[in-house]
Amino acid sequence: QITTVSGNEFLLQSDIDFLILDWFHAIKNAIDRLPKEQRITSRNLEFKLRRSSSIELLNNLHTESKEPKPEHRKSLIFRLNYSASDTNDRNRVKSRLKKFISRRPSLKTLQEKGLIKDQIFGSHLHLVCEHEKSTVPQFVKLCIKAVERRGLDVDGIYRVSGNLATIQKLRFVVNQEEKLNLDDSQWEDIHVVTGALKMFFRELPEPLFPYCFFEQFVEAIKIQDNATRIKAIRNLVKKLPRPNYDTMKILFEHLQKIAAKESVNLMSTQSLGIVFGPTLLRPEKETGNMAVHMLYQNQIVELMLSEYSKIFGSEED
């Protein structure tokens, strides 16, 4: 706290020792540069450290002078409000923290004890599948079953957004609990289920169409001849990792059922392509061609829905 001759008060605070000392020396030097008639002599400058409940005088400049202070002038006092422990205390705290960190259980141990559960949202697809000993995440299967049971005829299914707060609640439940009942009344809005499914795919660190395949799919969709284009897409799909292929197959089979009810739910293959294109495939690094990429993303999904049997069927088909 600094109190000037005119009565103005300033409070400077920091927990950093060297910064506090820099402030002190800067203020002292500024005072020393003032004309003699305008400044308070440096022998009236006190430098104090307030530590917890006590005040310790660290430095009192020119204490040999016993010259009394004029009553009409106020002395400049520079106090440091310093709440951190001294060096020894801090060293002890650091030592204890190091011991705590070195002794803490590993993530694997916490997972084995059930204290930390593997996350579903935000995890790599292959890790989710490895954990569940499957090639298609259980959450994806549950959402698809729920939508096909009570959402095929719903107007704007997958296009209409559900309540975001409820979707986030469902996301939390999925990440924390092993069993999920989507028939529970709190998930009765089917748009919450579809919103959560889209969020799952959107939050994959690497999309369902892996980054290394993005440009290849874009080049394939540019092919003018339809038969050649379908064959190129089919060959790329067959090269996908097993979890990606199996999840993609079950998802597109589901979306094909949605499109088959277009007359009721108003969701055509083109509409589904617009909804799922940017969600399922995207470039690893976004460039200035975002609008062009989005067009190709939509077209790829639309083609794969329209030609599902040719792309995912057997060679004989």
C-alpha cells in the first residue's frame, strides 16, 4: 500500500518476490529523481513485509538518522501484502506434492477398480470397440434400435435438433454408466437420441471416414461415369478398418430405412447427406475449400445411401 503526500492511496499486490522488489526499487528510484523540495527523503521510506498475522520489518533505510518528521508531511509507506509461505515452507509443499504424485495409482489401476470408467464420447472408435469386444459401439446400436422402433415416421428425424441440455445429460450418463435404457421417460424425445448419436460421431477424434481416406473419397465422387464412381467408392469402403467398416455399414443401413420413409418423415437421401456429410467425414486440416468440401461430403453420403446394396453388398451383388 502506497500513501502519497497528497493523500492518495494505491494498493499493489503480488505473490512473486522478485516482482515486489522490482516495484519497490522502481518507486524508490522515482522518488529519488524528484526535485528535493517535492520529495520525501528516502530515510522516511519503510519497506515492510506482512506475513500471515505478523508484520516484519525487512529494511529500514537510513535508520541512523533521528531527525523528526515534519507534522505537515506524511511519510511514504510501502507495505507488501505477502501471503505465500517462506522458502522452506514452499520446499516442503513441493516435496509432499512430488510424493503424492509418485504414489498416486495409475489410470489402469483406477479403471480396473471401477473408479474411472472408459469414456464413450470423445474416444477413438477402435478403442471403444476394443473395450466392448465388438466392432460396432453398443451406444450406436442402442440409438439405431430406438430410432427404428419409434422414430422412422417422425417429421424431420435427424434434421430437427433435440434439447441440448438433455442431450448433454444423456452423454454424461453414457460415459458414466454401463447400462443404458433409451426407453426411459427422460429420453422420450427421439430428437434427443438422434442428437446424441450425431454428437457421438461428431466428437470422434478421427471421423468414421478416417482422415487418410478423405481425399481418396473426394476424388472418387468426382468421377463422371456412375458405375466407375460406385466401384471406386466401394473399393475404398472395403479398405476401411473393421470397426469403421462395420459401424458404417450398420449406420448406412439404418439411414436407408429412414430415407425409405421419406413420404412421411420428409428425409430424403439428399437431406440425410446434408445432415451427416460433415459429421462423418472431414479433412484433417481445414483449408479454404470448405464450401467445396462440404458439397463433396454431402454427395458421398448421398451416393452411399442411394447405392447401399452395391457398395456394401457381396461381390456377386
